[in-house]
Amino acid sequence: MGVFLCIFVSHEYERFSNTSFGIASIISNITVPLLGLVDVAIVGHIGNARYIGAIAIGSMLFNVIYWIFGFLRMGTGGMTSQAYGRRDLGEVLRTLIRTLTIGFAIGTLFVLLQWPILHVGMLAMKPEANMLSLAYDYCRIVIWGAPAMLSLYGLTGWYVGMQNTRIPMVVSIIQNVVNIIASVCFVFVLHLDIQGVALGTVIAQWSGVLLGLLLLWRIYGRRLRPYLYQNTDGDGIAIFSRVALSRFFSVNRDIFVRTLFLVAVFLFFTAAGSRQGTMVLAVNTLLMEFFTIFSYFSDGFAYAGEALAGKYYGARNEKAFHEVVRRLLRIGFIITIFFTLLYAIGGRQFLSLLTSDTAVVESSMEFFGWAVAIPLAGITAFMLDGVFVGITDTKALLSSSVLASVIFFIVYFSCRSMLGNHALWLAFILYLATRGIVEAVVYRRY
């Protein structure tokens, strides 16, 4: 089945763009959730569900932090691809310097303010007492990777905007190899348990950003060096002037607010599971890995669509722009069928790989049908997100997330007394579907 998927997708993508560009996007993106997946898999074999729960709490807290500033990747990708389409290499370089500086500064601020951030985060998540100390141990170490992660967000967006997904692919693969080797050594050789998992993650994050910068200098250094000391654009606006920063944050404002709504949904999802006990939290954590894998696989194509849509939008090539969207949606339909069948047939075996706790696996099967529904519910939003980011139509992203979030909370609080944890999953599936419907309606304007 996987072979047939590759044939069909490659055939469509050959006409959509360069196939290697799309394949690199997929490989790069699908390796991103492995950082969290490796953590879950390692602690899942330590032998206690509370380790899985503690990782879930810590991972969600940092997902909140990083998601809020996801505009560093999305906004940078859109602005870079449009500047690249106009062949304005000076603005391409200025966008890179701007996003790296802002990302590193924000990450450093999180390290300096780690005590109140972690304290407020734990109050919001309200984990059970037997998980609290483990979650704190994990978070106190992982937060030192914040400057690297936020810088890497901007760097990845810039590479995507430059139509180069091969470098993010290489960085992601090496980053995950480092994470696996370091985490396994720290946990199973040095017996550091959850602290070892956290150390492996931080080492991998810093390795990734340093490698990304090294490759940037080697590949683009000569091409961009003439613009390195060009501090202003054609209108005489400096890189960090108030006007330049206003432009940067005006594009990213809607993405930032949209991300707050997205974060609210995912944070509440984990917190609601936590309040139902350690077992439900562990079950939801494992089942959400199905969402994570599918979303990152789909986003690999969406990143390619983002780069191409932004490029053709910046070049004012309307015909090519709409062709990108049509091919993107066709590919989305194919991978939706594949992942739905894959989850339905092999889902239980995948859960057994993540944990050796048979009680957690058996409890997961009660809610497994919701995981199978994820591809169909989420595919439209995943694909069109890339298009709207590429053309920097951030209003569409914001409006879809706001409406979907409202529906999520209405459905959950209306059904939780009758359906329990099923209400949480029903609300989440409707949240994904609503985002796609709204974005499809907005796209018809174009």
C-alpha cells in the first residue's frame, strides 16, 4: 500500500513541482514529531504510566511555548518566498536576520524567566501529585533548548521560503539521530530516567540549529554576502527600525492570535485528560501521536505548497498559483485514504511499539476510532494552511481557528457529562473539520 501511495503522490507532485522538493518536505517534517515520539517511546518502556503522563505534561507545556511563536516559521516562510519571487535578495537576507534575532531573544527570555513560566504552566495543567515532580524535572532541563528551537523555527521558515527543503530535511534527520542516541545512552546506560530524556532533547535541539546555520553559510554565504552590509531596503528602512518591525509583526499578528486559540485547544485537551486520571492522560497522549504523525506528514506537502504559492503570488502568476492549490488538494485526498487505512489496520501494533504497558494499550482501544477519523477531519486545513501562509492572508487562518475553537469548547462542555473522554475526542475532531471548511470557503474568493 505504501508503494502505491508513493507512485500516486509522486505522479501528482511531478506535475505540481519538483518531486525531490516535495519528498524533502515530507521527510523533513515527518522527523519533527520524532523528537517527542522518541521521548514517549523511551519512557513508555521504563515501566510506569506516570512517566508517560509526565512527558505529556512537559511536552504540552513546551508545545504551548513554541506554538505561540510559530509565526517565526510561518510568517518568515511567507515573506521570504514572496521576496524570492520578486528576486529581492536584499530583503531575503534582512528577513533572515530579523527572524533569527527575534527568535533567539525570545528564547533567551524564556530561560531567564523559567521559574514563573514553569510554575504557571503546572498550575494550568494540574497534574496528579505522582507526576508533578517528574514533570518539573523534565521541564527544568528542556527549557534550555528554547533559544535553539525558536531560532530553528525562523531558520526553517526561511529555507522553505527559499524553495529549499533539503537542508531542513538533513537538519531534522541528524537532529533526531542525535536525540535517539543521546536519550538512549542517558536513560538505559547512565540510568538518568526522565532527566536523561530531557538532556537528549536539548542536545538535539542545539545540534539542529548549529548545523542549520553552518549549512546556511556554506551554501548561501557567497550569494548573500554582497547584501550583508546593506542595512536598509529600497525605501531606506533599516532592518530593526520601527517601520520594519511593524511590518514584520503586522504580518505575524494574526498568526500569533490564531496560534493562541490553537494552543488553548491543545492545552485544554491535555488538561482535561489529566483531570480524568493518569490512565486517561496516558491513553490520550498515545492516541494523539496518530494526529502528530499525520499532521507533520501532511504539512510536508503544505510547506511545499506554501513556498510555491508564495513564490507565484509574489510574481503575480495567478494561473500557476491556482494550479499549486489544485495539486495540493489532490495529493491530500490520496494521503488521507492511505493514513485512514493504515491506522485502521496497524494502529494497535503501533501503540504496542510506544509502550509495553498492556493496560494502557487495552484502554486506548476504547477511543481508537477517533484516531482513525483524524486524517479525514484534518486534511483540508493542513493543506490550505500552507497556501494562506504563503500568500500571507493571515485573516483566513485567524477566522478559521477562532470559529473552530468556539465549536470545540461548546461541544465538549455540552457532552462531557454524557460521553466523558469521548466528548473530548468528538470536540477535537469537529475542531479539525471546522478549520478546513472555513478555509475552503475563504479560498473561493481567490
